[in-house]
Amino acid sequence: MVRGCFIPIRFFLALTLAVLVCLCASAAEKSPWLEIHSTHFTVITDAGEKKGREVALRFEQMRSVFAGLLSKEKLYQPLPVTILAFKNDKAYYQLAPLKNGQPIDAPGFFLPGEDQNFFVLNVFEEESWRAVAHDFAHMLLNANYPPAQGWFDEGLAEYFSSVRVDNKEVEIGSDPELHASVTTDTMQQQHDAHPPQSLTELLGAQVWLSMADLFTMKHDTASYHEGTHNTLYYAQSWMVMHYLLHEKKLPETGAYFGLVLNQHIPVEEAIQKAYGMTPAQLEQAVKDYFHAQTVLFTALDAARQENPNPELGANPAQVYHFPVPVGPEDSAITVKIMPEADAQALYAELEIRIPERREYGLKELQKLCEDASTPAPAPEKAADDSAKKIVVAPVGNEWAHRALVWDHIERGEFDQASAELGEAAAINPRDMWLRYYVSVLKYRIAETRHAEIQGLANMMQDLRGVLEWYPEFADAYDLMAVARMEGGGATAAMQAERAALQLNPREPRYVYHMAQIYIANKQWDAAKTLLERLKAGGDPQVAALAREKFDQIATERKYGIPVASGVAAPKLEPQKSPFDVLEQDAAERAKAESTSSAPTPTATGTPDKRPTKFLRGELVSVDCTPAPTAILTVTAGGTVLKLRAPDYKSLVLVGSDEFSCDWHDRKVAVNYKPGGAADGDLVSLEVR
């Protein structure tokens, strides 16, 4: 007999609730994307935390290995670097650049930019980061070594591109262009690969370039579009750097570049002075070193066998081995979930930076910008609960708006860039990328229209925030130098430009701006030296500017006044940036909500009609009580003025990055609104 049992109705309710929770959880499945931060890199990936951490670690390891090659304890990275790592072939090859109408077959590529650099990897392939090692070396070399010659840059990048790293060991020195003659497909069928000649094979020929010819060959390494590396030029450059690194001759190489590039001594004479041997003797030393590398010839023989070992073909034997400088326990890595919409925006941003993918990227970004699915914040009650504020939710994805900002700036579409900035800032006003982009926008508008930079004080304040966020951002220092120069602080401008050049010594725009600062300071010879270098440089636009400025120096030096360009600068009305508008709106809301404070002349909106006066004198003391108010005592010609700054943190400041309440006995220049005979309100302060 089967006995029945009573099941309480609460059981059914609980079961129903559990099912609903599971269904909701499935519907709101979390994003598969992760944002992973190591000390120097950001990794965005859908391949899981383990693989993402591995990618971050491998890049940190490669960076440390490169620092060791240059014998540097510290490397600079003047632009932020983001690594996008895909878990499968499909997403990767839909983004990869095209070659002859087909996606490139390499499992990784480098996408350089003026604002930031990107590496893209297909981590379905083993050790995909090795595919970008050559470009990675160029990126680090450009920021950490003075201008050199093509053989040095390409030779070092080829040498580094052979690097292999794991959690314990570094291997380096093999032939990076050596590939097996026979490949095996997924069905275990072998096929003749017909690989091009490797570097070892090219050097095995009887004829080499003379050392003088190799060192004088022109080769532009700035564009990252180098073509094939299977040439005698690359092979010999690779082996020369192999020799110089092993023999620890980088100091002599630096001396050689000083002689050739700065003192303009002929190559043959510079080789003799720097290396203590003739070009022929140096060539023979490199050849002897090459023939002694038996590991290279053993690897070549293995790769050319009819039935090669697949492992040996993919990873030829390395010449040098040493412990990893950075292990899994040595690198601090943090992980957080990235919203899928942000990952989609990043993917589309990279598409618009690749010409053949641009159309698809624009459509996706515009779609993300128009997405109004984000719920609006709930209305807030007023203090007396009698009225409610109406809050309008910003529309779209901030990453997408931000990507379009940079695209519009690059294309000179300044009105559209400003509109997108406003949209992005409304969503996330604390995003430092927007502070940087609004500064670039102001500079580009002024440069294009031959006008003064609008909102100079706010621009410098934004750039200070950017540099606190990313202290090695070379372009932010350069923009700071331009802003300070326009504001009349030549000394402070030079300090900022020197910082930019220290972080990125090969950027021709920075060199040109430094030449302009030298001219403003009447340091004519220093300016001419820089302009001479730029005239012979590889950037045609900067070279043309340098030639024009060089021809003007004689006139400026003779008459002491800048030569007019012949184009009258249009007078532009000051324009508010998106941040100014947001801050003004916030101030107006705060004013409307305030009922306790009495109205002040500023709050009434009445313009201050007092004339602005200028004075050069000596700053005797500063009184910052109560903060943030500051009272400055300034003397000039027996006159003592008490000048008030309501908030010294927002004071327009030239000649220094930050205001100090400890300043005294310093030469200053001030603009102020007179109050009486011996006091006034400070407008701007230049510290000398």
C-alpha cells in the first residue's frame, strides 16, 4: 500500500522562486570579458583569468628582458599600452589587418597610435605574444634610446624577436626568420612549405655588405611597416647586434652615434674612434663570431630535414639561456569584470584605427552611442520633500563616445569631437582620457586656425590631472609645455618639454617645440642644432616646419622680434569646453539649493568692470589662513599691495605647477583687479 504524504504549499512557493532566480541569473549572465592590470600593461580578454594573467606576465617579462639588453634599470613607456587577447580565431581574424585581401596569418599584431598603443593577440595559438616581440622592441627602443641608425634599431629588434619566456627561464639568440621546410597539417599530412631564406642562410653566403655601407644605409623604422625581414640588410644587422651585445659593446656603440649623428664625423672614422678598430676589422670580428655560433647551424640543419621534429621546427634551439627576471610571484596583477558593452566599444575602436576595418567599427560605435538601455537614476527628493529633481540619464556607452572623440580629432572634425566629449563627460566626468582629449582638441583647434589656445588655465589644470594619473605620458608634458609657452612662462615650458623628450627622445614634434622654446629664450645656437637635425629627419611635415623656422632665425636674431607668418590670426571668442559646461551646471545647481548663504557680488552674475592691471615686483609673503584663501604681499617701487586669491588651487599660475603658501622673496608678475590704493583681487600669477 502506497501511503500519500502532504507537501506544504510553501515548498512549492520556494521551488518556484528558486526556478525564477535561476532563470534571471541565466538571462543576466555576467560578461565574459576581464580587465587585467599589471604594473605596466592593461589586458582585455575573453579567454579567462588564467590566460589573461599569463599574457600580462609575459609582457612584463619581455619588458624586463629588454631593459637588461640595454643595461637599464628603468624603462620609460610614454604612452599607455593595452593588450586585447582573444580566445579564438574567429574574433581575432575579423579584426586583423588585411594583406592581399586576406587577414594576416600572424597570431598577433601591433597597432600604434599618437594617444595610446595596442597589441592584439590570438591566444588560441601557443605563445602568440612572440609574434609581436619585434614591434614591442621598437616601441621600447623609441622611448629609451636616443635617435640611432637603422641597422641598430632593426638588428636589436630582430635579436629580441627570438625571445622565449616561461615561468622559469629566458631563451634568446636563435634565428627569428628560420622556419621548417616541411609542415604537417591537422591530418598529419606533410607539405613542402618553401620558406624564404633564413638569416643564417643569408649570412652563410660569401658576400656581406661592407660595414660602412651597412651603417650608412637609410632605413625608416618609425612607421612599423617594414616589409620582409628576409634580406641581407636584416641578417647582417641582426648579427652585428648579436656580436655587440655578447661582447658588451653598447657603450662604444653610443659613442659611435655621438660622433656620427652629433659631431657629423664620417662613418669610417667614427668606427675607428669608437670601437678601436677599422671597419674591415669590425666586419671580420662579426664574421668570426657568427661562424662560432654552432647552435644556429644545428638549428638550420634540423629545419631543412625532410622529416623534421615539429617541436624543433617551431622552436629552434636558442643561443643563450638565463633565469627570468620577473616570475609569477613578482608581478602584481589585479582582475575585474569588464562590461560587455565596453569590450564591444574597444573592439570597434580598434577597427576604426585599421583603415580596411574602419567602416564596420564606425557603425558599431554609433550603435553603442545611441543605446539608451541604461536605466535612468531614480528622482531625488528635495530637502523638504516638496519637489523632485528631474535627472536626465546620459545616453550611450562612454567608451564608444570616447573612441569617436579621438577619431574626430584625428580627422580635424573639431565640432563633432566637442559634441562627443560632452556626451562622454556627462557619463563619466572623472575619466582622465577625456581630460587629455579636451587638451589635445584645444591645441589642434588653435594650431589649425593659427589662433591662441582657448581656456589655457583649464587646459593646464586638466594636464596636471592627466600626469597624476599616468606620470609617463610624454604627450601630456608636451602639451603642457605648449600651454606654458603661450602663457608666457618660457622657463616652465622648457622644463615640461625636457620631460617629454626624456620620455620619448625620438618624437620630432617634441624636438621642434623645444627649438621654439630655445628661440623664445634667444638660445639661437641650441635652436639651430635641433632644427638642423629635424631638417634631415624622416618626418616630412616637421622637416618643412624646421626649414621655415631655421630660415627665420637670422631675422629674429637681428631684429629681436618674431617673424610674422603673413596670416592674420582670427580673433576667436573664448569657447567653453564640455568640462566647463558641466562644472558650471553643477555650480548653478549648488547655488539654487543653497538657502543659508547671502548673495555675493559674484553670485549675482554682475560682471566685474574693474580694469585689470599688471605689475612686476617681489612676492614678500603668502598668508593662506583660512584655506583656500590666500593673501599675497607684493612690493614694487616702494608700493606694497595686498592681493587676495579666493581659491589658490584654481588660480591661473605660470612658471610653476602648484601654488605654495611658503613662497617668499621671489620675483613675480601679477595681473589683478584693484580694490583700493593698496589692495586688490588677484587674476593671475607668474613666478620667476
